[in-house]
Amino acid sequence: MATAQMSVRSGTKTTTERRRDAALRLLTAERSDEILPVLLEEIVALGYPRALITAVDYDSAELRPTVSLNCSKSFQQRFRTSIYALDHPLVQSLQTQKPKQIPSLPRASNPVLCYPVLYRHKAPCWEAERLNRPGCLAILNNSNAKLNLGDQVCKVCDMRSYAAVVVVELNRNASAAQTANLSGLIEMANRHMARLFKTEHYYNRMSDMEVTIAQMETVMESMSDPVILTDNQHRVIMQNKAAERFFMLPEEVSEGRVRAVELNNMLFSAALSSMAVSGSDGTRDLALVDAVEAEEVLFEAVSAPSFTRDGRRTGMVTVLRDVTELRRADEELRQNYEKLTSAEEVVRQDRDRLNLIIENVGDPIVVCDKDSKIVLLDPLAQELLGTGRDAARSPVRLRNQAKLDAYITAFTYSFSDRESAPLRLINPTSSQEVEFDAHSGKIYDERGQVAYTVTVLRDLTAVRRVEQMKMERRMLEMEKFAAAGRLAGTIAHEVNNPLEAIKNCIYLLANSVQEEAQPVYTILKTETERVARIVRQMLGLYRNTEQVGTFDVNSVAEDTLLLFARQLERAGVIVEKDLQDTIPPSVGSADQLRQVFSNLVVNARDSMNQGGTLFIRTKLLNNGVHEMVRILIGDTGCGIPKQMVETMFEPFVTTKGERGTGLGLWIVKGIIENHGGKLRVRSKVGQGTVFKIDIPVVR
Amino acid sequence: MDKKQILVVDDEPNVLVTYRLILQQQGFAVTAAISSEEARRCLDSVTIDLLLCDLSLEKQESGFDVIEYARKKNAKVPAVLLTGYATQDANDWAEQRGIPVLFKPIDIQQLLETINKLIKNEGGSSAANQAK
């Protein structure tokens, strides 16, 4: 601070000494704001009565006294002015950057020197120099151009310049040398201040940068995604916590962790290199190993190069985004889509196959909805029922539709799932009535309501024709059989009475035949008995043809077995019977069936000379259309030679020589066919024979 | 012991004769009738233990008439119906009355068994014993 003592002492020194002291004092200042007070002291020390600094306050846009020495308040207030008061000598001095002397202020006798000080220099600031950029404020302010007080911020380094005016009250008798000395002092002080100001500015910038760096680090750390800064050699300069998990080894490590981190570093480095090579600083997928969880994590690496302000590339900033879940969801989506596509394909194939089937069924097919309205017709059904408009023009088709509608409506509201019924429709081309067998089924919706009905119409014309032919043939056969029976009966009847007499005579003669005539008598007796058997057989056939009713197959079988029980036992034949007890009655002649059983049982017995097993089984068969009783009569006898099988059902064919009539199986076959049944035989010589008989039952 | 009296009726003379001979051989007293008319006459004059009668007789006459006639005389008299051919009606008729039906040609052993059984049970009606 300026004191009286100082000013006394200064008075004893030479000008040169004083200048050197002043320079040294200024040099010792460490801060820019220390300079101006020192300057004021030095000015006063030069012998000037008082001095002050009025500085530009950019906030209020005015010049305000900041530091003063020996100045009263009111004196100071004189040097306060707006910077826009352009005719004010202070402002003019600043703008022109030239010292200005105010000759004499009101109420003051001495003139005043206004000396502008502001940040200026011949050389650009370091930043401008390093970046080689024009527009450094120091240079601009140093030029002779008119100063713009409102814009004192450096374009290069953002430094806000100081601008002030040093106001010194001159002595009335001051010499030019003294004034020059004063100017030199102020100029030197300004030079010092500019230098300190610059240093302080850079120091402040550094502090600001530290804050920025700390903020950036916080941002980086707070990111959950790994962020990595790398240099031009892809070496990691900086990484956040999330990245450390993958790229940095903690103090205690397992071997697996080391490998994982090494692998990750290698993968990452390779990815960066490949990005650098390919020139695409974009996005790339990167699979890394999570060393903690020991699982693969898929990242999307977004890299961007980092540059200095002068455009030099310093490395890369890479942000890794965990896309494992995303990719998994993606993959799932893709798989679902594929599944859907393949399901669609299956459905399509099914539909095509179904269409192909429908087209090739060869029967008309009608699909109706729940209101019995036709929704689908195949070409054959279209012909029969027509489609839409052309149906309306054809009365035949309308009638067909009405009939079908009645049937389908009844079926839709019925309780059965499927139904078949005869339906007579008219063929529109031939105008003839055709008998159809309508087979219908229901398709239900998820609530169990009828959604659709499907009806297949089977043309029965061909079936009926075959049935008719079969029926005619059977009638013919039956007629033939009946005629043969009647003929045989008539003959037998006529033969019967004479035979009865002969037979009785032979019986009567039994005791009166001479020894030598005995063989002849025996022949007479056996041959007559044979004729008697033939007649009996024939009459048996004829006798009961009219006796028709219902009968129980099982009881007929039981009766027959009972009748032959003793004979069979004597022949050493074991009987195995297995009669199903739920067999409904059959229509026909019980007597005829008894004859069938008798003949077959006798045949079986005769085939088993050495004894054996006779089995009789009955069983109810249901082929879905008809119910049949199956009768199996089998033996373990000698069997029938193959060549005999073909002729065995013809009349007068026998294997029993004189004992047989050759009519048994012929009659059996005739009876079975008369009953609408079927007779089949399976035989193996030496093993046995099985007769299989199917007879329809009646419910 | 008195011989059992059997009446045989058949319109075939040779058959009738042979039946008579066979039955006599078996120790029965046999009366033979060639027609229904003659059979009725015999029934009027003789008390019989058994009637053996052919179903189809001369003209429109049938064994049924003869049996009916015999049963009028003695409701419990056993009878056997002989026939070469019987309709269902005839079968039913015989069955109702407990009369066995034997079909010609008749097995003589079976005939004799049937007769013996009926005579032994004389007075009661035996179960129908139909033969083929």
C-alpha cells in the first residue's frame, strides 16, 4: 500500500533506480489482482498526488473505480460512466487505446491522465498458437483498430479480457519526461498483468477441465453398459466398472477368469481392428465371456473415433450394449415365425390332400353349416344340386335340394353323431330317380355345438344291381334245390312202401336162412339198409322245408350233441363246446339246421376212427352292417383230400363207400344257402377238418 | 299172462302183413286192418292195448281219424303214428296227444322199443318220442 513513508523514500532515489524497483515489485506479484495496487503505489511514489483504476464491469456495462490511492469518494465517482457513453474521455481513451489527458476537471485544478490498460499482446495466446487459429483477443486488442468494448471474449480460448483505465492526477508543472516515465510504468504493469492474467486463465481452464473430467467419469461410471476408451493402438485407456467386469483382472483371480479376460481383450481388440480396417466405425456384434457368471454375453459394440480439437485421431470410444436378451427374443421370434410358417405349410398340405381326396371320392359330397345351408359342394354334388342361380332354374335340382335339406335338418337336430339313410334324388341329366345312401357326420365347434355337417351320397344303383343279381341267382338256386328235393321226395315216397315191405321181410327171414345162403342174406340186408338210408335222407330234406320260424342255434347244437352223445363216447371222441350265450335267434327251420348239425357231427365222428376231439363253437359276429352267427364244427380226424374238397358238396359224392349216401354235405350246403348263410371248409389230410358256417340273425 | 292186443292199420297189404308177422313174432296178439273202415270195425269188436297206424290211408282217410276213433273208445289207449312224410300240422297234432311219430323206412328195433315202452306205461301218456 502506498504510504507517506514510501513516497518520502522514493523521493531520494534516481529515476532508473525507481524504475528497477518498480519492475521488481511488479515481478514479485503472483496474481493479476496484485498488480494494480502496486502500480498505484508506484505512481504515487513517482510524485503524483493521487491515482485510481476504473475498470470495465461487463455485467453493468460501465466503468467503475475499483482501486484508488489518495482519492476521495467523490473524486472516484467522477470516473464512473457507462461504456456506451462514447464521448466520455475515459471510454474514448479505452476505445482508441490511447492515453488521454483531461485538461482540467470541474472543481479540480490539475489535469488528469487517462491511461487505458487491457489484455493485449503482440504474440497470440498459447492456445491460438497451438491450434494455429486466428482471432486471438490479445492480438486483436493489440492492433490499432477501434476496440469493441462489448465483445471482449477471446474466440480461441474463451478468455474474457480485463479492460480498465488508470487515472492519474498530474502535477500542474509535470514535464514530458515525467509523463513518459509514467506511461512506461503503466505499460510495464499492464504487460505483467496480461501475462499473469493469461496464466490464471489457463489455470482456471484446467480446473474447469478437471470438473468436466470428473463429470464425464461420473457419467461413464453411471452407465450400466461397458464403455471403453482406447488409444490408436487399441490399448484400453479408460473403462467404466461395467467394462472392468469383462476386461480387467481383479486381485484374486481364478485361472478361468484370466482366460476369459484375455479372450475378451483379444476379441475386443480384434473387433476394433477389423472395424478400423474395414473403415466402418459403426456397429458390430461381439460375443464376450462374462467371467463372473461364466456365460456368453452378446454385445452390440458401437464405436466412434475420438479426435483432438485440431482433428488428430486419438483413439476410440466404444459402448457395448448387452443384446443377449434382445437377440434371444429375436431368435425366439424367428423360431416362432418359422414354426408358424411350417404349421401353415402342414395345414396347406392337409387341405390340398383333403381336397384331392374329396375330388377323388367319386361320390357327391355336401357340407352344410349349422342352419343346414350348403357351404361346400364337390363337382358331383353340384351336378345333382346345382349352385346358386342355376339351381333356381332347374326344378329337378330344387326338388333334390329340398329333399336333402329335409334330411340334413333332421340330422343336424338329431342326437346322433353320424347317420346313414336312404335318399332318393333325381339325376338332372337322365331325369331318373337314383337311390343314394346318405352318410352324414357332424363337426362340432369348441363349445360342442354343431358347426358343420358332412354328407356323402353313395349312389346305390350299381350295388342294387349286384344285389338284384345275387338275389335272382339265389332264388334260382333255391328253386332248383326245392325242385330237386321235391323230386327226390316223390321218388322216395313211391319207393318207400315197397322198401318197407322188403325190409320187414328181411327181418322176418333172419332166423330161417340156411347156413350157405347166409352171405347172400347179409348182402340183401345191408344193401336194403343202404337204400333205406338214402330214402330217409331224401325224405328228411323234403319233409321239413315248409317248417319256418325262429330258432336258437345254441339249443339246436345242444340237442344234436345230446342225440349223438353216446355214439361219440363209444367212438372215443371228446366233445369240446364253446357256445356264446348272447346269440339272438335266427330265422329258418330248426329241423333243417338240426340236420346240418347231425350230418356234420356224423361226418366228424366217422373221420375219427381212432377217436379224437370234436369241437363246436358259436359266436356272434358284427361287421358293422349285419350280424351273423358263426358256427364252427371241427374235428381232429383224417381230413379230406384236396381233390375231394371241390366236389364234396355235390350230390352222391361220398368217402364212406357203402355206408354213405353222398347226400349229406349236399343237403348241408343247400340248407345253409337257403338260410342266406355261407358254408366254408378247411381241411388238412391227417390233421382234421373245420366247417365254418355263417347264418344271419334277426333282431 | 294175456298177450297184449295190437291193432295195425296200413293201406299197403305187403307192409301190413309184414308188420303183423313181426309183431306176432314178438309175442303180441295182432289185428290187421287194411283201411280205416276195417280198423273201426276191429276197434268196435276188440279191446286193444296199442294202435299202430299209418298216417295216409286209402282215399281221403287218414290215421288221425282212426286214432280219434280209438281214443273215443278208450281215451288212454296208446298209439304210434307211422308215416313216410308228415307235415308240420301232423307233427303238432301228434305231439299234442302224446303220440310218437315214426318215419318210414322204419328201423324195426326202434319200432319195437317204442311199442314196448308204450305198453309198459299203458294207461299213462308218455312223452313224445319223435324219431327222424
